[in-house]
Amino acid sequence: MAAPTGMTRVWTTHLESRDAQIGPERPGANPVAIESIVFDARFLLETTSQFILDSFAARGPTVDVAVKAETAPDGEGASLKLNIDAGPSATRRSHSSVAAIHQSRRP
């Protein structure tokens, strides 16, 4: 994580991990192996107060997903631009795992 410097007021972060596992979605299921996870984001403190997820990518034998997002104030609320790219994988199980994770986080 890097704090704002100079004239720009931007927080930046870069996180990276290799050889991780995500626990199984239900008892008896196998964990999902992740070979690489990369996360890059910025928070712009200027008048826009934007949060930009430049890249969140997870790749492994059964999962290949990349996410980009951008939020910004919009009148009394906020706007969200979201791009999710789920590529082909060795099995269909990884796609159902991603969907299950998404559904479990809904309010």
C-alpha cells in the first residue's frame, strides 16, 4: 500500500499471492487451488472520491477470473462500473463455486 505523495492524493495498493487454496463450498467438495492472485486498486481522494479496482485476477487449474470495478459519487448516491471476465477452466465446478460465493454475499 502506498500513501498519497506530492500533489496527487491517490492511495494505491498491490497485493499478490501464489499457491493458495479456497475452501470447499460445501462439505465433501474439494478445495479450489489458486496458482496466482493479483489485486491492484486506487482510491482517489480528490473531489471525485473514486475507488478503482484496476485488477483482481485469480487463476488456477479450475478457475480463471478477472474483475475490474470503479465506484464514484453520483448525486446523492454512487455509481458502479463492473466488469467480470470468467474464462474457460478445466472443470465446470469452478464456475459454480464462484456463483455460490457471489450468492452468499447478497444482502
